[in-house]
Amino acid sequence: MIVGLTGGIGSGKTTVAGFFKKLGVPVYIADNEAKHLMVISPEIRSEIIQLLGENAYIKDKPNRAYIASKVFKDKYLLARLNAIIHPRVAKHFQRWYEQQDSPYVIKEAAILFENDGYKKCDFMLLVIAPMHIRIERLKDRDQSSEQEIKDRMKAQWDDAKKMSLSDFCIENVFIEQTEEKVSRIHNHILLRINRNW
């Protein structure tokens, strides 16, 4: 079974994924794999440079600040970039998934709803957090300005829309409570699998 794990930027998806990993659940972090493929794949590099220009890469490595400054202000460019990267990540996930022998796996990705990836998941888990907390986390993590963060947030669906399509929801504010919720959801999923839903 595939459990999709998603949430807006700064909500703490990676933290939640880490708690599932601690419980022995195989976890696929789509963003990490996308970054890796952007470095190792000459085809992806070539297509991104065609789309965004030579400045998109510095010495064969993606120029993330430049790419973000282009795509998060332009929906068309963002859609084109996603069309280059996401099909490759989907193929990579499929190969990884076929090698797992756990009752279920976690697929963590930022835009599982926006790109219809949720339709290939058996359950969806949404991570949320208040806007001011998300902004502070991203300022600390990426040294981004508030405007840059808001531009990126606009490219994602809002939480209310995602909630209507989610099976589980975790508000990730207090770390101990988040870990406890992950443990409860893990047990619930195992129970559902044992009952064949």
C-alpha cells in the first residue's frame, strides 16, 4: 500500500516522515530524489537550461535560488518545470516501490494533490501548521524573505482544499504530539491492512 504524505511548505512533512521511518516504514522523499535527478540526469539538465536559460545551472549543479526566483512568480514556467521533473521522479518511485516488502510505504511529496499524484495512493495524510509558524520555519531553514515564501505558498493549494481529500491530518506544532499522532495513524493503517480494509 502507498500512503501519500503531503502538506504546504514549512508544515513539517519531513519531520513527520522521519517519525514513520523510526517506526520501520520505508519512506520516499520525492523532493530529495528530484534534487538528485536534477544533478545526475543530463536530459533533465538540458531541458531545464532550455526552459530557464544557462543561469539555471552552475558547474553542473542546479542554481536553486535562480530557478525558484523564476518559477514561483510564473505559473506557466512552474508547470513546465514540473512536467520535466515529475514524470522522472514517478518512474524512480515505482522502481523503489517494487523493491519494498513492508505492509505499506510513505511517499512524501509537496504537490501530491496539485499534480493528481494522490490518485495513485491508498491513503492520504496531510500535515498542517499555522501560517506564522510555517513562515518562521522557512525563514530559519532557507533564509528566504517573507515575500519569497508567500510566492511559493501561492503555487500550492490551500489546506482546506487538501483536507477535503485527505484520510488523516496532523497539525504539526508540538513535536511530542506530532510523534504520538504518527504512531496512532501507523497502528490504524496496519489495522486496516490486516482487515483488508
